[in-house]
Amino acid sequence: MDFRKCSGFFLFAGIILLALLLPGCGREVQKTKLRMVTNATFPPYETIRNGRIVGIDPDIMQEFCKRNGFELDIENMEFGALIAAVQSGKADVAASGITVTEDRKKKIDFSIPYTSAHQLVTIRKNSGILANHELKGLKIGVQEGTTGDVYVKENLSEPQRYKDAATAIQALLTGKVDAVVLDSDPSHVFVRKNPSLHLLPEPLVTENYAFAVSKDRPDLLMTLNSSLQEMIADGTLQQIIERNKKENDTSDTGKAGQTGVWERLKEDLRVNFVAESRYLYLLRGFVITLLIALLSVLIGIMIGFVVAVIRSTADQTGKFQLLNLICKVYLTVIRGTPVVVQLLIIYFVIFGAVDINKIVVAVAAFGLNSGAYVAEIIRSGIMSIDRGQLEAGRSLGLSYSRTMCWIILPQALKNVLPALGNEFIVLLKETSISGYIALEDLTKGGDIIRSQTYNAFMPLIAVALIYLAVVMLFSKLLAVLEGRLKKNE
Ligand code: ARG
């Protein structure tokens, strides 16, 4: 029977995928591990190069670990989530070009400062803006949750908030905003790489950068401070800063000056996909997207199956009233809230303080979410089967559950196959929000390339084409399966 074959296939695929995944989630917790969190969109302090998080902050923390016998573990996340990650104990230290502010001091402790910086204004060369006082009321881009964000809001206008500095710069390049307010070092990097931009000469404010540590970890803070003092005294800190500033200039973001359309296209393709093996972000992201989608759909089908059977049985026989109620609550809550909010709740609240593989979090969130929709799809399949069949089964002497398993469900599943296929397509694309928990899925892979090359077109189109190809291939497979089932009738 085809259904058994295909559930066998799913089971097999599931086991293989789990086997691939498990070594990642069973990471043993070592005592000496130092968990650092950062937002790697901020060169030269932290950026992703060749798939690794590199820059001044990772280097300083690496040196700190070396001097104190820790093993460094770096996790990338949204800038706005860093302080909370330290506060909740999810991370030991946040190192991310973080400015010392009174507000932040209420939540976490800061180390001694390791450098200082300014907030600078970047504009297009042809914009006609000459000085800071002309900025009032203009459209100004910032990175969400940064001190630049706060400064603009308090002194200039309601800012346009972007997830990272590179996106804000892209908005400036394409004329969506009139200026961008950012920390001085990244501003210099962005302006050097974009000849059509320049900086206003006067800084808006001067700030100090420090590392954030939980208020419950005075021991760690003390060790960190004394190591930092040593690194300042012996010149290591200065070396790290200078080396990284130099390295950032050599990263390949394309040659300017191509005039022909074909030439420009070739250079764009090279910079976005070939240079520094950037295609790997798409490739790795693609594997992760597929993995999350497949595992989630398996979980979704399992949950959906159970929920649908409970709900239909309760409706038809009056049994399982309590379970039925639980299922109804589950359906209401899951279908009544956006999946991105569910993902964030699972990541930051439910697994807030534990070190857990993000793929597991994503699979849990998407599987749980999909289960609710699958449940209703399967239930509609069950309801589509004539009640006479149930009665026929029972009068042949089969129990209710046997009738369900051998007569109703196989037919129901066949009826809902197109709807289930559709659910998988929706789910596959829905996983593109995984970037919210800094999981490097396909969409995020495109984002990373975009943040390095300041080119929106190429990475976005490439990402779109990959999703499209997968969906088309899957639709084709589904059509073949449907055809086979029809023949079997
Ligand atoms: N210094 C600014 C702040 O603390 C911006 C830091 C942004 N850092 C980053 N890695 N994106 O708010």
C-alpha cells in the first residue's frame, strides 16, 4: 500500500536527519566554556568572514580566554537581545561594541572600557547636507536598539530602524533615508567601501565601549577587568584593534568602475557569490532550511495526526473530552498567534536560560505550529469520509480504532494530500524567519552576503530562486504521488 511506503520513507528520512542533528545538540557542557554573544554586523568589531565571526571583540575575548583557561564559544544574535542574554544567564559576556550607558548599567555590569568611539553621520555625497544641525526632521536610518537610535530619537527625529548597520547603509544608498547615524569605526568602513557616501565632519557624541557581564558574576567581572588591564599595559589590546582595522580593508567587496552592463553583472556575480566563497552561505543556509522544514513537517504531521484523531473521536463517540479540550486550546493558541512570536517565545522564554541548539528550537517552533494546521487538514479529511463507512466497519465486527486505522484514515489521507503538500510549501517558506533567532538559514545566508557586499539585488534574487526551485520540484513530486494513488484506486 502506497501510504505505508510513504510513511516508511518519512520515518527513514526522519531518522537520518535526527542522526545528523543529534551530535550538534548533545554538546557537552564544559566548566571552562565562556559563552560570548555578539551581533556580527559591525566591522571591524565583529563581522562574519568565511563563515566565522571575526573582529576586535572576538579577538579580545579569545585572548582573555587564552589567558584564563576558558574555551570561547561565540553566538550571533540581534543586537537588541544581547543585554537580555547576559542578564538571563544565557551568555556569560556580551562583546559587541557596546556603549556604556546608565540605562544599560541598571541591567548588567560593564567591564572597564576598552576603547572609545563617536556617533557619526553618513550621507550621500550629492545630498547637499553640510552639517549636523541640518539633520533635524530628516529621515535618518539607525541600527535598532543602539545608542545611535536613542540619540536620533531624542535629538533629531523618529529614526528609521534597521536590523543592522549594513541594511541602514543600503537604505541610504538607495535613497530610502537621508542620513545614517552610526558608530565611528563601522561608519568609516562603510564609507570606504561606498565611494558615493561620505561622513559629516562633526561627531554627534563620544562614547566608551565595554563588555557586559551579569550582575550575578562579580568573579567573572573581576577576572575580565584584570585581564583587560594587563592587555592594555602590555600593548596586546592596541595590537588587536590595529590588526583588525587593517584586515577589514582587504575584504573583497568588489571593484568599482565597471561601465558595461555585462561587465557590471559579471563583477556583481563574482563579488556576491564567488569572492570569499560567499556562495557557501547560501549552500549551508539551504541545507539548514531544508533540514528545519523536513523535521518540522514530520513533527507537524505526528502532532496533527494525533490531534485530528482525538478531535474526531470525541466528536463521533463522545470519548476523550478532556483531551479534546486540550487540543482545542492548542489549536486556538497556535493559530491565533504569529509564528515568529512563537519562535521568539520558545527561544527566549521557554529555552531562555539553557544552551540549546537553535535548529532544535526552530524545529520545535515550526513543528508545533504546523501541527495545528495539519490537525485541521486531517480532521477535514476524516469528516469527508461518509459515516456509512464507519458503520460498515463496525458491523463487520471491527473495533472503532481498527475501523479508523484501516478504513477511514487511509482514505482521509488520500483526500487531503494536496492540502498537506500545500502545508509543506507554506512551512518551507515560513522557516525564512529563522534569522530572528540568528539561525543561518537560506534567507539569513542571503542577508549575510548582503551585509558584506552592500548589494541587495543579487543575494535576494538568488535566495528567491532557490526557494522557487525547491517548491517547484516538490510540487512535481507531489503530483507524481497523487497520480500513483489515483491509479491504485
Ligand atoms: N555602540 C552602539 C551601542 O552600544 C552600537 C553597537 C552596535 N554593535 C553591534 N555589534 N552591532 O548601542
